[in-house]
Amino acid sequence: MRLILSAPALLYTLIMTLRNRLYDWGILSHAVLPVPVICVGNITVGGTGKTPMVIWICRYLQSQGRKVAIVSRGYKGTSTGDNDETKLLRQALPHVAMVVDSDRVAAARQAIDKYQADVIVMDDGLQHRRLARDLDLVMIDATCPFGYGWVLPRGLLRESLTGLKRASLLALSRCDIAEPDQVDRVSRQAARLEKDLVKCQHQPCQLKRVRGENAELDSLKGRKVAVFCGLGNPQAFEKTVTALGAEVVARRFKNDHETYDPKVVDELIGMLKDTPAEYILTTEKDWVKLRRFESELQNLNLYILSVEMVISHGQDKLEERLNDLCRRYPANTSR
């Protein structure tokens, strides 16, 4: 199967390489905005921790007195344009404007004109070359850093690894649950590319019950649990749960961005009925889609495990880059 997929993978590589060259040579033009643009993207498909990093950056910029707006294409969104990630961002950042549009140049201009944003954070935009950016932060999942070394469809790379050269700095997520040699491998790659490296982890911070009392994280130790999620990297969520001392006895993984219909309620009920699990654990990203079934789920031992991005190494480098942008582009002024 890998051999069969090699041909379309090579064709895809050729197309992406040509496209990038056209931008690099100036044949395809960039749209330049009067405010700084920060891009948080990745070079592989699947979850790498972009959403927690966007939240971290926005909160930091807000603490510096900046008026931040997020632009997103809303991949696989609803009729309103929102998808599970944009809903989660709105929930976590109620005072940050968000514009969802497949045309992110138009979205960014709307954020400036309508919301008076003086910093734009573009979510998932490494391959979106049309909008010029001042800082490209590329997220890499330490548990599967380079997509098995091949681009789609044979591997998980969105483009060849030469795309990392466009990065301003690299951010390695899930360092706490990755194998040490994987972390070392990415660190060496960053050194060869002469890129600063930020190391992060997804730290559990709260265990919220859908209905009833919240629980302490320590209460999971020794408990038999089921995990339910639809993420780009569901195995990483399971590793986070087991790191808290729980025993995962059942799991149900959905596709990333999958829409949940009423049948999902029966699935969750069945996980508790048919297994020795005492609790079901899900993510905040999944809860934004499950919330409409809250009344049907209220009698289940369903808990939402909240996590936050914690930077364990290189936070000073990231803050220095953000502070430099703030100095170069004072609030509410043009370039």
C-alpha cells in the first residue's frame, strides 16, 4: 500500500514545492497588512497543539495591552462557519475577536476594520502563503514529529520538511509524554536549521463533571476509565489520561472535526454499560460538540479533562519575539 501511495505523494510534493517557489520568487504575491501577523501552523496533518498555543499567545498579547483578533478558515465548520476549534477558542478567549473565513486575507482586513485589531493571530496558516506574516510559529507533535517522513497520502506531512525553513521558531508539543529520543531528534533538527526551539506540554488542569461536582485530578489514580475523543492525535489524549494514574479499559476514537449526531449518546452509554469503566473522559474540544446532548448525558459519569499549554523550555525566546513585534508596531498604528 505504501508503494502504491508513493506516486501520488511525489506528485503532491512537486505541486507544493512549485507553489512555494512561486511565492518565494515573488511571482505569487503576498498581502501585507498594517498590523503584525502571527501565524501558528504545523507541517503535518492532525493535532499538534495549535489551539492551546493560540490561546497562550493571545493571552500573552492581551497582557501586553494589545487588541488581538484571530482569523481562521473554519475547516469543516457548520453553517455558521464555526468548527469545534473555533468554538473552543471563542469559549477560552471571550474578549478576543474571531473572524472565520476561507479567505484569510479578507478575514484579517475585516478584523482590523471592524474590531480595530492591532495584532492578527492566524490559526493553522503555515501553508497559507497569501497573507504575509511577521512571525511563523510551527507546532511539531513530539509523539509523531515528522509524519513518517512522507507527504500525503503516504505520510502525514502537508509539505516536505524544507517548509520548516520558513519557520521563525519551532514549538515542540507533548514533550512530557514523548520518547526522549524523539525530543532529541527534533532538537537536533532545529539546531541544523538554526531555529529557536520552544518545548511545551499539555498539562491537565481540571476535571469537570458534566452534571454535579467537579473532581480532583488525583481521583483518577487507580480508576478504570473509558476515553472518548475526536482528535488529530487521540493516542496522545489517552497517554495524558494514563499519566494521571488511570487505567484505560475502553476507548472510542472519532475522526477529527467529525460531527456528532444523537447516536453518540448511545455510544457513550454503551461504554459504561458494556465495560468495567467507572468514568468516561473526554476533551473540551469534544464537549463543544457534545454539549447539545447535555440533558441526555446528565446521568452519566462523564467528565471533561481540561488541559492547558505549559511551556517548559524557551518561553523567554517566544516572549522576546512577541515583545519585539509589539515594539516594532505600536498599538493602533500602521506600518
